[in-house]
Amino acid sequence: MPNADFNQQIRDAIEAFVEELSVLVRAAALQSVTEVFGSSGSGGRRGHRAVGGPSRRAKGEKRSPQDLTQLVGRLLSEIKAKPGLRMEQIAKALGSTTKDLALPAKKLIAEKKIKTKGERRATKYFPA
């Protein structure tokens, strides 16, 4: 039965090699994707830009409290600098999306730091 032992050793060596090769291929692919998408800061899909830099959140991942606080501050500054703009215009000026600015806007409205006039897409934002 020495052949069976050699056959098992060969199978084990092949499995270890395939596993190691898989890890290396995944790492190389991740590095390539990071170089292409991570350093440019543009998402490729229209209107889906990262706020505050090239770091991106996974789908469904929440923003950190620091990121949210920073975005609230940037939104408030933009509204104070240019009162009467619609959210689409503000988002474009901040390099963001209206979806990303929805929660910070709600927070500022709840804190009575900004006020709104109009409805839906025609809503304009003013400092309170």
C-alpha cells in the first residue's frame, strides 16, 4: 500500500498548492481593483460618487458618526454660502449625491439650523 500513501501525499500537495494559488490570485485581483477604482475617486456609475474621498462603503453599510458629522457641517456651510439652492445643486457643489445628503439635511432641519421652502424636487434650502 505504499502507492496509496504517495497518492494521498500528492493529492495533499496539489490541494495546498491550489489553495495558496487561489489566495494569491484573489490578492492580485483585489489590488488591481483598488488601483483602478480606489485611487481615482470616480465610481464609473453616474451620480455615485464617494463623499469625502475615495473610500467607499459597502452596500447597506452605515456611515461613521465622524463622516456624518463632517457631511452635516459641509452641507450647512454650503447652504449658508449659497442660500436658496435645491438639493441637486448643493449635491453637485459638494461632489455628492442627493441620496447621501438626505440624512444630513433631515438632521439640520430637525435642529432648526436650516429651513425649507417648496416641495419635493423644488425644495430650496435656507439657513435658519
